[in-house]
Amino acid sequence: MAPRRLAIVGLGNYTHPLTRHSIGQILLQNLAKRAAADPLFKSGSSTLKSARHGMRHAWVAEMVLNPRPDSEDNKPLELRFIVPKSPMNLTGRTALGFFWQWLPTIARSQPKPGSAEALALAEKGEQWWDAVEEGKEVNIAAEERRLAKEESEQPKRVKSMYRLLTLQDNLDLPPSRYHYQRGGGSKGHKGLRNVIEKYQTERFHRIWVGIGRPERREDVADWVLGPLTRDEVEACEYDEETKHEGEVLAKAYKEMMRIGYDEPA
């Protein structure tokens, strides 16, 4: 029986980990810790490890939770936590790659694992990236075109976009205010806007965490890159020793589990 799957993407500036614009990534790390401590936890790890998919790089953690006792379909839940290693306004392609790569395909044929075709594709990707790392001259534009073509050929409705949950900051909410949204626009968030552009749909789940807004509009750029307060961080934290859950963390975890187990797979 195929498991339920949910990909969680933390949007933020990974080079500025404790700033307001990266609060979604802080929340993601703590959601992974909380899931690993759940009585339903079966296997996997909350540790984010460096991973790559073609040209895309991210930190990824994966785990499996057992079926809920009250579950009608008796399916386990697989979770993939993703922190893109890309600038905020370019996170869409990275998130897209790790999302499509992981969710089960319905309509598009895939090379059989271990087949000559699969091995050839893997080797091509490894050779390209090895060349980049060695400083060799590579045709980045051509590779970008190839990836764009590959993504445009993904058939619509092959995978449910409602198996995706993004976590990000919101300037219009007071600090540490939590808000869940199913579908809808980007609210001016450049990272989320890029995700919508690359996915070509707004049909996915979002959790917003308020960071407040500066008094002067022209100060927004500095504001989002400013440090979070201790209270703001604690609201998103999970303490593995005491099992204490911050207010935002508790609400986000409950929502994540509802989406994972109750939303149509």
C-alpha cells in the first residue's frame, strides 16, 4: 500500500539563519524534531543533510510515521523536510526539483531504478556537477534550458500539489502570529512568488509566521534581515529534552499532521 507523502519547504535566506526572513526555516527544523519525537515515529531522522538534485542543492531530512490508530486508510505518512540552498527569490526551482523527485508519479513513465536509462541519466547529472565543482567551463545556459524543458513537460495533475506545505514569514502579521492558508497568492513574499511561478499553481498549503513591519516602508529590506528576538525564536522551537513546544510550533505541527493524514492523497 502506497504511503501518504508530504513535502515541507522552509523559505528563507539560508545564509542568514536567525533573521526575520528565515523564520520559516527555523520552524521547519523544529517541526522535524517534533515529528521525530512523535509516538507514531517509525524511521528516519530529523537531521537535515546536504543533498542535490541536478543543479539544485538543499538540506533535506526524511522520516516515516506509522498510520494513525483512527486512520481509515491505514497508510503510513512519509515526510520530507526541505531547506533550499538558493537565494530567497530563486527558491522555486530548488523546491520544485526536490518535490517532483520525491512524490509518486501517476502518469509519467520513469526509468526503472537500476536500469541502463536510469544509470545513464544519473551519470550525466554527476558529470555535469563534477565539472562545475572542478571549475571547468560548462554551458550553464544550456543546462538551465534543459531543466526548464524537463519541468514544462511535467504533466498537469500528475502529482497533487496539495502534498506540499511551505513555511514563510509575513510582514503584515504581528511578531509570532500564526496563520494557515490553503491556496491563494504570495502576499508579496518573493520566495513564495517564485515557488508559485515555478509550480504554475497556487494550489498548495502555506503557514505564515508574523514578523511585524517597520514604521517606515523604506526600512523593510533591513527589517527582514534583522535578528529575531529570543521570544520569536522560542515560539517556533521544540525542546527535545523537556518536550516543550513553542506556541507557533504547536499550531504548525498540528496543521502539518492534519494535512499529512487527513487531506486527500
